[in-house]
Amino acid sequence: MEEDLRYPIGPFHKPAHVEAVERAEFIRQIASAPEALRAAVDGLDDRQLDTPYRNEGWTVRQVVHHLPDSHINAYVRFKLALTEESPMIKTYEEGLWAQVTEARSAPIEMSLALLEALHLRWVSALKSLPNEAFQKTFRHPDLGLMSIDQQLAQYAWHGKHHVAHITSLRRRKGWDSRA
């Protein structure tokens, strides 16, 4: 069976319900995502960072810059769900964000550091919530009503999804044996 380079860990499936033990695991995965991303890009040079992870895909550099872009949007959606009654959130054009100059050429350290700081704040907020808060929702124009629990599942998957883009590229290119 050939690997699907777009979805190396499989596509995301929105859970109907999230149990407390699953929630704790999702929070753990969100907490560990910045370290996993940093490890995935460790030792890569500019040529490697500017290599697309698949034909017609983003470069490793763009993937690194995408993660805090996406997770900042997720954090804002989380805060809106906590503080408003099922707010309608705004989407963003991630493909266009990945094409701006800094996403295509800026050093990755700034985005690695941003993701680390963002996840520290996000995880701190998540760990402080009572169980009933995870049922609060926002309305996504494309995905419909989403609970904080469902968003947790999505972003736990999202971090692993993009780290796998990088580690599978490293493996395919023979850049090292970490993947």
C-alpha cells in the first residue's frame, strides 16, 4: 500500500464525543507538539527546509510557519468559545498565508519559539478548565458546530499530521534515521 503523502497519519475524523481520558491525551499531545516539531526539523539546512514534503506541497519551512499560524487561530477560537455563546468564527486562507514572503523565507526559529509560547499558554488554560467547559462550542462556517473537546482532537491530530509530513520526507530522502 502506497503512503498518502498528504495524510501520513490519516485524515482527521471529528469525534462525536470525547471521554475525559481522551481529553487528557489530546492535551498532552498539544503540549508535546512544539518539541516534536523542533525534533523533526533538527539539523536541517536551508536547502532541506526549502524542500516540499510532496509534489505541489508546502516546503518544510512553510509547514513550520503554518503551525503557529493555524494554532493561533485555534487558540482564538478556543477563547471565543469560552467567552461567548457559540460564536461564529472566521476562517483564514491558510494557503495564501503560506505564500507570504516570511512564510516562504524567514528563519524557522521564530515560529518554533512562537509555537512553544503559544502552546504553554493554551495548555495552561486547558488544564484550568472545569469538565463542563469542554462542551462549549463555536460555529465554523465549513465544519459546523464544534465543541472545545472536538477542537482538542483536531489540533492534537494537526500537530502530529504536520510533524509526520516532515519526518516522512526525512525518511524518504534519507536525510537521517530519525523518522
